[in-house]
Amino acid sequence: MPTPNKTRTAIPGARRSVATPRDLARLRAAITAFFFLDGFVFAGWVARIPAIKDQTSASAGALGLALLGVSAGGTATMMATGRLCRRFGSHPTTVASGVLLAGSVALPPLTHSALALGLVLLVFGTGFGALNVAMNSAAVDLIAALRRPVMPGFHAAFSLGGMAGAGLGGLIADQLSPTRHLSLLAVFGLLLAAAAGRTLISLPVPTPQGGPGSAAKPGPATSSEHTATSGPATEPEPTAETESATEPALATKAESDAKAGSAAESEHATVGPEHTAPPEPSPVAERPGRARWLVAVFGLIALCTAYGEGAMADWAALHLHQDLDASAGLAAAGYSVFALMMAVGRLSGTALLERLGQTRALIAGGTTAAAGMLLGSLSPMIWLALLGFAVTGLGLANLFPVAIARAGALTGPGGVAAASTLGYGGMLLGPPTIGFLADWYSLPIALTTVAALAAVAAVVAYGTRNAVRPAGS
């Protein structure tokens, strides 16, 4: 006869331990595959927008309204996806969202009107938004178990997938019709989702080492947390090493305390007879309102970052061509160097976070991006503008991943959903805001708003540097 604790583990979404480092490595590879899939499929669709515009005979205005379907479907789905992750678990939700995204990319070339295109893009946007929340939620759980800030690596896979998808789309655009291209893209996406999804579903959600229900053991990974929960009421300012090592586990602890009575916590509380005392609550867990406020703060940082990404995607090439008289090919390099340096920054992001800590990395990234964008937007020389765009990409690279990871560590999938919604709202806000400001003033002046918001992200990160502290600190 099963014990009550065993019965609870059968509840969908309940947390179970991943026992071996090999399991954690397999999980990391599977989640990375979904990040790559997200960027690859989305970029492949974007590469065929001009051809699909001609196919639907849509005007520029009608196409713009149809393209809002992606944004509307994505933002409308994100908060609901957070609830689905809590109900069914982030792993099954990630797989289902990946299948929806990959399958729906084949639909746009089947349409022959702007209205039909907008409707199918609602479906595509739903898959895109749901996958972003679900895979980031899965990544947050894995980060807490690994006790390493590896979120930038996942987002690097998204950037590399986007570059690969855009590059492949450009190469085969003249050889394949949009219908054949996006159908093949859908088949590839479904196969990748099936392969990575099999691993993701077969493995349970990992639990933090030394997390709730287990005693903190002395050692490099847990000494800071052990000191925080059993030492004196005051302690020195956390260093970069202790900040990056302890924040995921402490924030996950806060999440577990805030969800007292859930099946996940019940399992943690009964790991073994030697762990019968309940974990000491953290300051954030004792004040759920403060946790929600911090999620909004990290969402604001994500918004500032996504604003810059959207602005660079839509306006960098035009600025180089229109204001600096660059050739069409050289103008196209503006966004390319930005995206390339963003990918480089994310690939090196884990090492940077381990060296500086999350707060210092956010401050340094925002400051770097602000300086780079001022150079890129106001420089009278093409090569200096390109250098500025590259520095901007490097600075913005890790702001969004860190903000999403910290929001998820505080309140779980709901935090990921809330911060993602705010972040992608910034991506929607950026291009039209730049356009209006360019009409009122000039495009170079309008692009300085990217620098301004990057600076805001740095200031916000500095202002909240002590907001999440270990219990007893």
C-alpha cells in the first residue's frame, strides 16, 4: 500500500529528485535543444515574411496588423502558461508548446489574405509565447539544482538558433517556395521536439542540492547558505562568488515556503527521518508582496533589454543606410554584428556571472549597452556605429536571461510568466516608439532611448542589489 508521500509524487507537476549528474546533463541538453528550436523556427518564419506578403497581396498596413497576431498570441498566453506549468509541470508544458510552435510554422504560407494570415499567426504566437515561459521555467529549476548561473547558455542557444534559421532561410529563399521551406522547417522542428521532449518527459524536475528538506552540508557549494541560516544576524556584503552560488537555492527555498501545503513541499518535508524540522523561512517568503514586487522589478529590466533588441532588429540597418549613407549590404551588417556579439556574450555569460555575480553583471551589462548605443546612434562614421552596435549587443546579452532567471527563482513559473510578459512587451513597444520619435526628432535621437533604458536597467539592478538576502542576514 503506497504511503501518502508516494501518492503525492504521482500528482502532475510534483517535484522529484534527479539523482545523478548524468541526469542533470541530459536535462540541460534537452532544454538547450528547445531554446535552439525556438530561435531557429522563429527566424525561419521571419525570413519568409516578404514572400508571404506578396502571396497574400497585403498592403504594408495590413501586413503590420497581421504580424501583431504573433505578439498578441504570445503575450496573451504567457501568464496562462505559468499556471499550466504549476498544474502539469514545466517539462510536459515545454514539450507541448514546442510541438505547437513547430507545427504551426507551416500554416502562414497556406493563407491568401491578411485576415487569414493574422489568425494563423495568433496560433503561432501562442506556441512562441508558451514555449518561452515553459522552457525558461524548466531552466530555472535546473539552475537551482546545478547551483550555477547557466541561464545565459540557454539563451545563447536561442541566439544561435536564430542566426542559423535566418542564415538558412536566406540561402534557400530563391530555391524553395515558402510553403515547402516552412513545411520542412516544421518537420525538423517536430523531430527535434520529439527527440528532446522524450528526455525531458522521462526525467523529473530536479530539486536544489541542499534545498528544502535536506541538510546543508559544509563545502564550497553550501557553506554560504549554511552560515546564513545558522550564523549571526548580520554578515558581510555578499561577494560575487557567494551571490551566484546561493541565490538560486535561496530563492527556490522562498518559492517552496510561499507554496506551503503543496504536494511539492510535502515531498521535500519527508525526504528522510533525520530531516523532520521545517526549513527556516526566508525574508522574501515571509512577505509574498515583496516577492511580487521584485518580480516586477526584474520584469522591468527584461523590458528595457527587449526594447533594445526590438529597436535594433527594425531600425539599425535603416539608420546606417539613411543617416550614414552605408550601402545596403553594409547596412545589413548593423544588426548582424549586434546579434553576433549578443550570442558571444551569452556563451560567456555563465563564466561572467560566476566571476562578477548576478547584480554586478546586470549593472555592468546595462552600463556597457548604454555607452555602446550612444556611440552607435550618434557617431558620424559607419565603422564607429558598427562598433557601437557590437558593444550594445555584448552589454544587453545577459540582462534578459538573468532577469528571467531571478524572477523564476523567486516565484516559480508565475514569476517567469510575469517577467516574460513585461519583457516581450518591451519588444513590442520598441519599434513603434522609435518610429514616432524619429518622425518628431530624428532617427539617431530616437535610438538614444535604447541607451536610456539600458541605463535604467543598470540603475534598477543597483537599487535592488540587497533586495534578496539569505535568511538571517
